Amino acid sequence: MTELNARSIAETILDGFNRHYRIFLEITAAAQQRFADCDWTGQRQAASDRINLYTQRVVEATERLQREFGLEGEADEELWREVKLRYIGLLYEHKQPELAETFYNSVFTWLFHRRYYNNDNIFVRPGLSTEYLDDQDPVYISYYPTRQGLTRSVREILTACGCGVPFEDLTRDVRRLVRHVKKTRMPGLALRKHFHLQVLRAPFYRNKAAYIVGRAINGPVVMPFVIPVLNNGDGKAYVDTLLMDGDDIANLFSFARAYFMVETHTPAAVVHFLNRMLPTKTKADLYTAIGLQKQGKSEFYRGFLHHLAHSKDRLDIAPGVKGMVMTVFTMPSYPYVFKVINDYFPPPKEVDRKTVKRKYQIVKMHDRVGRMADTLEYSYAAFPIDRINDELMAELKQKCGKSLEFEGDKVIVRHLYIERRLDPLNLYFQHATAQQKENAIIGFGNALKEMAAANIFAGDLLYKNFGVTRHGRVIFYDYDEIEFMTDINFRRIPPPRTPEDEMAAEPWYSVAQNDVFPEEFGSFLLIDPELRKAFMKHHRDLLDADYWKGIQQDIENGLLRDVFPYAPSKRFRHIYGEE
């Protein structure tokens, strides 16, 4: 009976996963038609819908298991060891075994208490290797310019990209790409006899663009490249640029951007391909980037356990100004921060715990336009007590005591967020050179503008809520006061009625909850003369209510402003004009 139940339970869980991935692929595959139709609103909505799929399918699977097998309360560990073995057997010829294992974990952890979370019952470690997994048709195609010529190879790559619309001027785009390769190729790089190009079969869709992703193999040298393709609005495609710089491509796959839509039956093969292109990105980063964020969480957690086992430093309070809403901690050797919602928010904060979680979920579901850090959300995360220093432990108990449980040598945090660790902008300014300051304040203003174009107003604009990446990019990471742009009332300060009005401690005009006065931004942002000079040179318009109202009007009219994940100066139209 145990064997029969184990096989049936395993099959039921796998049925749930297969249904999930089938729907996931249907939404993903439709990205091509949305690109062809210029349905940018639909593209964003589909990206949001796809994120919600996973939890819906997990709930369905757990309810079915409870209904058909009476699974609730205590876990029968002998039964579940057998279920796991049966499940591994079912995955032998499966194309997404790593995703199916993660789905299994989700179902199990939904059903049972965390004391059962060990490798006997769930996949703490992977059960199957995906190292050489591929589909019947390999995920990438190889081209050989040294045999057939670069021009012909490039033409074949564009023709095979399958974006769903014909090219506006294929000959022109091929010519530009070939010219750009010859002009920007690394000096002194001699092409070897077996030089070739490898290009992923499926385009990557996000927002208004389709991306052809590939790598050039020249002996031991691997050079990544990405070709962004745009729709001209009249049903024709054109190549916007060629990205070959590693930093540009890493930014394209940044944790601060929305997830790509790429149709693949073997995501492990795509991730393996990308990992060779982008060696600084982890498997967790890459699974997340292609919309498989639950798998990204699994890979991340495995990486964290590995780091704990191979390090000795302790968790400590993160540098920067302490927030009123979150307690933030990190580990010197680890490039991430952990954020726990405090039990109590002192005035003037008016949000509650539920609101904070809702705001973070908004960012997860929204287009982050390269300016808002993605977060990994975990429940019941365990940390060894001996790896937490005394100062941090005291602060966690004082501020987040309701979120903690203690079990033996571990402290369990019931709910937390994990983000990439950045250099807080206020601290960055303290050690930055004059040029770095100017670059950062330009990036700060651009972040506000690009977020606004995506219908997000940061709310709290203090520098402490923004960070600087290793590439010098300014990213927003504190979300408890964000609002949709369309919910804000941007106003000019009315002129004083009398001299007494000007001298009064309180404003002479009424202020409603969502009223914002942009001309006041300078009073707390631009105290440093160097920052003020740079800000007024590049972003004076941010102090004008009419600028913000103009963005609101575009949003209300359904106009999505272009936010390119690369510098406008890199666009072919900028480089080559309207040839």
C-alpha cells in the first residue's frame, strides 16, 4: 500500500508541475505575437500574470493531495522517502527535472512543518544532474563566418530569429552589424580557423524589444553578444544596436530588470549557455532572469548553505542609516542583505506590515526598468545562532521579536527579503570623487525619471534609500513608501498671501495625503553645493511639477516611454544616422 500511495502521490505532484509549466510556456510563447502587435501593455500584464502562476498551481496540487490522500498534520517520513524516490524515477527523461524538483519542495513545504525539511524528504540537494540536458533540437544554432563569410552568417542569424515580423530593411541591418563588428572588434584579436558563432534559437522578449542572444567562440575566448530588435510600429522590425561589452550585457540581465520571456523546453540548457557567456552571473541569477524565479530561489538557497559551510564570518547589522521599517543585516563575505520587517514603526511612518509586504509585491510584479532591485522572499529561514553577532541578535530581538523563533542552535525568521548588497548612495557620496559624485547624481535623477515612466514614484527620495552597483549604476531599494505615479497629486507651492505666511512655521496652504511639491525636493537633496550644481545642470526639470504631470499624462494616455537597457549613444540610429 505504501508503494502504491507513493507512486500515486509522486504522479499527482508531477501532474501539477506539468500543468504549471505548460501554462507558463503558453504565456511565454505568446510574447512573439504581442511583439508583432506592439501590445506593450499586454506584454507587461503577461509578465505580471506569469509570476502568479506558480503559487496557484502549488495550491491546486496540495489541495488535490489533501483531498485524495488525506495528507495533513504530521508527515509520514517513511512514505515520503519512498515518494521522493518514485518522483526521481519519473524525472529520468523529463526536460525540466530541476524545476519539477523545486515544485515538489514547494508542495511538501506547503503541507508540512519545517522540522521535516531535510534531504530525506525534499530536494535540499538536486536529485538529478542537468549538465548535458538538451531538447531534441539543440537550444542554439552554430554559424561559421570563416567558411561562409560574416555577412552571410549575420543575415542567416537575423532571418532565423523568428520575431514574428519581417525586417524593415534587412540588407541595411546586416550591413550595420557587419560594419560594427569590424569597427569594434578587440584590437589584435586574430580569428582562428574554427571561429564560430553560437546563437540561442529562441529570442528573449521584454517590454518593447526582442533580443537575439549569442556568443562568439574564438579558440579559448568566449565573447558574448546581444542584438536588440525593435518594432517600428508599422509591423516591421529593425536592429537597434549590437551589444558586445560584457558590462552592457550584464546590465541587460540585471537583478533590477523585469524577467525575460524566452520559450524553452529545456531551461537548464539555456542557463548553461548563458552562464558561459556571463560567468559573473550565478545560476540563481540566470534562472530568475528568464522568469523562473522559484528555481532561482532554490539555487540561491543552496548557494547560501554552501557559503555558510565554507565561511567563518558572522552576520552583522548592514552599514548605512538604520530604517524605521526594516532591520537589515549582512555578512562581510556575502554580497546580499537580509531585510526583516520590524514589529513597530515609529512616527512619522504611517504604514503597517501588510502595506509593506504589498509594496514589495508591487515591485516584484512591476517593470523595474533597471532601477529597482529585485527581492527574494523567504518564509521560515533558519540561521545558525553562533553566526549572528551579539549586536545584531539584540537588535533583532528588540525590533523583530515577533518574527523570530528559536529552535536549538538556530534562529528561525518567519519572513524576510533578500536583496543584492549595494553601496548606499549617502555613504557613496562621502568617499566619491567630484566626477563620481556627478555621475551618481545623474544616475539618481535618471532613476527617478525611468521609474516614473514605469508608473512608479519612489515616495521617499532620501539618498539612503538608493544604492550604487559595482558598475556605478544607481538603484532604488526601499519600497515601503512607493506609490503609482497616477495616484500622486503633483502641485506647485501657492504664493504666500501675506508676509506673515512666509514667516509662519506651518504651510499657509492645505496638504492632502498624496500631495507632492517637487520644488521642495532641493531643500533636502541638494544641500551639498557640488551635488546641487550637478543636479541643476542635468535634472532641473525634476523640481518642476509640470514635468511630473507630463509623465502622468503619458501614462493615462497609454503611452509607454522608451527606457533602453543600454546607453542611447550605442543605438545604430545615433551612430549611423538614418542611412
